[in-house]
Amino acid sequence: MNVSAMPSSAKLQIQLNGEAVQTQSATLAGLLGERGFDVAQAMACAVNRRFVPRGDWAQYALQPGDAIEVVSPVVGG
């Protein structure tokens, strides 16, 4: 997906791990950084129940109403 220009004051209403949030980030990578996720750690992202490869995060344009799930592996049992 191409990143579309978004005015700096515009906010998107999205769902992040089941919680309604607003973001000024235009991309998935921007959102993760804005929300304090350490992208150097192991994690996976899905937008609207579709897996988004890590290499696409910087170009993946967010849309109003997107449902984003961020998951990390759990060690132990």
C-alpha cells in the first residue's frame, strides 16, 4: 500500500489490540513507534485480520477504522 499524504493535524480513529485509539501516524510503522512498541523485538502485526510482513510496515498506509493486532511470542508454559 502506498502512503497517502495526511495533514499533520488529522487523526485516524482505529482499533489497536481491541482498544479504540486515535493516531496521527499515516503508516503501521509510525503507529508502532508512536505507541512505544520496540520494533526490534519479535512481534507480528495484522490489519483487519490480514498478516502484514515486517518489511511492509513502513509503507503500509493506515485507514480510518482499521483493526490492528500486535502480538509477541510468549516463552514458557
